[in-house]
Amino acid sequence: MKKILGCVRRADEDFGMISDGDKIAVGVSGGKDSIALLYAMRLYQYFSKAKFEMVGVTLDMGLFHPDTSQLQQFCQDNQIPYHVEKTEIGNIVFEIRKESNPCALCSNLKRGALHDAAISLGCNKVALGHHFDDVVETFMLNLFHEGRIGCFQPITYLSRIDIHVIRPLIYMPEKDVRYFASKV
């Protein structure tokens, strides 16, 4: 518990991720990274110098209508507001566009839907569960597949929609995220 909170605190202090009055939409897919982030952010609310609000946001892709009852219960038990944003992403990607390689389009549509949901909920930031191993993997993929040195930033300002994307788990190795998520 101390380790993940220490990593979140360090990322916040190093990059100025969270400010007084922020309302943060935490992207929750239901996987280990997002569950660990959601719970760590809830715990961090107790220790952070900045007072902030948060809401868990899950995208319903319109394909299988996932059962979110466990996420809803988790959020209720931890006093975290929770919202499911219904989308037609699955229909657009697989029925209308009939994409043979749907990953890039799906990713872009999901990002846009999450940002739109955050704005509609009055949030000024979106938190994603990218951890240290994701940083290394993205760096290597960019290097080998695109021939460039680059990676996503710990905090990114999206001026077109006036929202910040933050990655509070940036210092956390995946093995520690996996361990933390198994204990939540």
C-alpha cells in the first residue's frame, strides 16, 4: 500500500499532476491497472496536499454490454462516484466501417469518448493507468517500429478540449501494480 501511494505522490510532486479543486475522471476498464489506479487515487485523496474530487468512468463499447456490477459495488464500497458511458464504438468499428485492423480507430474513438465523458461530468483531468512498464514498452515500440525516440508524457494538456491527461502510476512497475490489484 505504501509503495503505490509513494509512487503516486512522487509522480504528483514531480509533474504537478493534481491541484486544489481538480475533478478527475479515472478511466476504469476493469483491468488490474485501472482498478489499482482507481483505488490508489481514492487513498491518495486522504494524503494529498491538494483537495480534489474524482469519478470512475467506464466505457460501454456497445458490443457485449459488460457486467459492471462488481465495479459499481467496488466504487460504492469505497465512496467513489462511478459512471458508465454508453457508446457505439463497437458498432462503428465492426459493423459500419468493417475494419480489418480495428485497433487504431478503436483506440482513437475510446480516447475521444472518455474525454467527452470527463467533460460532461465536469472534470478537468483524466487519469489513465499507464505504469512504468508501459513507458518502456511504448519507448521501445516507437524506436523499433517508427525509428524515433519518444513516449507519452506523464501529463499532457489537450488544448482543443481544455483537459489534462495524467498518468499517476508512471513510476510503478507492473509487477507491483499486479500485486496491489490482487490485494484490493
